[in-house]
Amino acid sequence: MIDNTTALVTGASSGLGETFARVLAPRVRRLVLAARREDRLVLLRAELRAAHPNLEEVRVCRVDLADPAEREHFAVTEGADIDLLVNNAGLGDYGDFAGSEWARTSAMLEVNIGAVTRLAHAVLPGMRKRGRGAIINISSLAGEVFVPDFAVYAATKAYVTRFSEALRLEVRGEGVRVVAVCPGPVRTEFGAVARRGGGAKNDLPWSGFMYATQSQVVAESLEALEAGRAQVFPTWRVRMAAAGIHLLPAWGTRLILARRPRKASGHD
């Protein structure tokens, strides 16, 4: 499922994507690393090739997945030979919807939904033909609930999780596995990017207790894939939170979230 494959990791220039690349490097045959920041990818490629001489190739692809034309070209040129797709690239935006910049919201929709869907569509025909393959879609615990000030982000992640579950059933029995990874907060650059106007580090709506390390999320993601699981909530804390969300009726969720402290302004 993982060993001696050709793996594509999106958002590989930092955070979970970079960690996925490091963990996969000693196991796969070829790595395709995609992100907007080509300079970081080049440095990562040099490091991985030096550390893992058995890697046949580490390909660097500078692509803006929010751009439909760039995304389409990338999907067509790189998708056919991929055995393992890690749909990791994602964008967030913290603040009220009415106060958001439409360009930012549109980019989030294009990356979190458009890129995940298009790349899965690009790699699946080859996987089906070969009778093997795997897709890891990075979703979020936020996709399990409606989150004020994270309205669009949470909605996009709900899409990723439901899409993954349905896709898994469609390819069942064909040698292809699909898993939705639903972490809580992870210490990456995501928070800094999601904050509008470079807000304070602690102004995101998550308790420090809930944070997971990148290595924890990646390890549990790969374990879930190899075990054939449909969905994984990395760390026991997030699993407990997910269980509570699923047990709570919608009216209870509305009541709790209505009383949660809100971001003061959508224009920070």
C-alpha cells in the first residue's frame, strides 16, 4: 500500500505535508512534492535525496492549487502514475464570513474542495487499472461541526470527509483505499496563515490541550490507511472530542457554540 510506490504530497513545503514527505521517503520509490513555495521544495528534495539514496526520484512541482488552470495542468501531467495521493494542501480563514475578503474565501474553496476533488479524479483511473492505490485526504475535526468564525473552512472539511467516505465505498474491492484524516489543531503554519492581519498567536479558538504534533498525525494517518480504516481522529483527545460531537444533538451544539467567545471583528 505504501512501500515501493510513487507518492504525491500536496502542500509539501511545510507542516504536515513536509512531515509526510519525510516519513514516506524511506518507504516509497518516487516522491512528487507539490506546493507554491518552490525554494522550500528544492531544499527538501536535496535533504531527502541525501538521506535516502534508494529514492529513485524526488520531483518538485511548483503549483498554485487555487488557480484552476495551474491545477488542471498539474493534475493531467502528474496524476496518471500516482499510487499514493496525500491531499494535504489546505487554507483556513479565521473571522466572521461577512467580513472576509472574497479572494481569500474563494482560494480556500478552490484548494480545500477543488484541488482535493480534481486530484482524486486524476489519480483514480490509474489506480483502478493497476488494482492498487491509496488516497489520504486531510480533513479536520472542524468538519464534524459548524464553527462560527470558521464557517467556510469547517464546511469545506465536512465536504472532504463525506467525499472520502463515499469514494471509499465506490472503490471498495478494487485494491484502492481512501481514508479521511480529521485532526484537531496541529502546530504548523496553518494558524498564522488563517489569522487575519497577523493576529495574536493565541486568538484561534482551540485549547492548547488539544494540539497534536505533526509526527503524531502523520503516524496515525498511515496506520489508519494500512489498517483499511475509513476515518481517523489523531490522538485520544481528538477522538474523545469527536465522540462528544457525535453524541450531542444539534440543538445542544447550537447552544454551546452560540455562547462560545467570538472573534471581536472580521476585519482584524
